[in-house]
Amino acid sequence: MRLPRWMWEAMVRHAKEWAPLEACGLVGGRTGPGGGEALVFQPTPNEAASPVFYTVPPREILRFQRRLDEEGLELVAVFHSHPATPAYPSPTDVRLAFYPDAVYLILSLAAEPPVLRGFHIQDGAVREVPVEIEPS
């Protein structure tokens, strides 16, 4: 999956603002080989307000889907942060992965600089998707 540098920077900023709680958000773009291209990032509140769990509010998902429909884009990724653990899906992340076609982007603040990794999570199976952050 390809992300513009500004989007990575926005994800890091959002994650740091929410720390020590998990941050979350939605990513729109176009699907394609290697996970597709990310074009739009919508940071959202973490309705769970937890350091180990996130919930994107349903109203935010609906609002974002409407925007994507208007712009002819698709939901390509679901973003969240791990404030103190590696960028790898937790058992809870795997259990609650409701979008099998989306890439799950996990940003770890446990490293400096923060580490962003992507995963497809389908039927409990986790497969890494390479994430390419474009130069500025």
C-alpha cells in the first residue's frame, strides 16, 4: 500500500495526540496491486478510549463512506495506533477485523521513529502488506 508522506505524518501526529490511548482513523483511496493507494485520511475519535483497544464511532464510518462515495473512492484501510507495543495485530485486533478487504494499518509509538505496518486480516489469518511511504 502506498501512502503520501503527509498522511504518515498526520497519522503520527494523531497517534501522539491520543497517547497513551490508542488512536484510530479511516483511509480512502483506490484498491490495486500491493494493497492500493491511500488518498484520504480521516482521523477519528477512539470511542473505546482505551490504551489497548479502539472503536471507530459508527457515525464516523457512515460519514466517511458517504464522502468516499461522492469522490468515487473506496475504504482501503483502517488505521490505529499501538502506543506501547509493536505494530502487529493483537488477538483483539484479529477478532474484531470486520473489513476483510481493507488493509489494517498499525502505527507503533514504541519505536522512534514510529513504525507503520499494514496487514490483511481475513478469517483470523494475518498477512503482512508492504507499506510504502512516498517521499515528500
